[in-house]
Amino acid sequence: METTRCPECGRPAELVDRCVLESTDGPVEHAHVRCVLRHRFWLPVEYLTREPGAVGTPRRTPVPAAALRRR
């Protein structure tokens, strides 16, 4: 199980699924994230943050939830 932080509330979240979606700039890997408070997002993996002690998840700067909703 891979973990990250919820982009909306910052609490622990699980990476449920991953897929690659096409874009005008080429393929972009996306992840389905489910928070402990039941928030759910599909977002590019470049926006994920790593939980302390987690292995294999990229460490990135969190993106404000409002920015994700505009996509």
C-alpha cells in the first residue's frame, strides 16, 4: 500500500489506483487518492506528497485543493 497526504485536508491518504492519461504534452501518470476522511481525487502523481516513512511515493510540494478542482 502506498500512502500520501490528502491534497484537501493534509491527512493520510491511500493511493488506490494509477493510470496514464494522454494530454497535449504527452502521457501523464495519474493516481486515485482516497483520504481517511473519504475525500477522493484523481490527480497527476507529480502533485503527491510522501508520508513519513513511506517507500516508493514521490515527495512533492502539496497543491491547494482549489487548484485541483479547476482542472
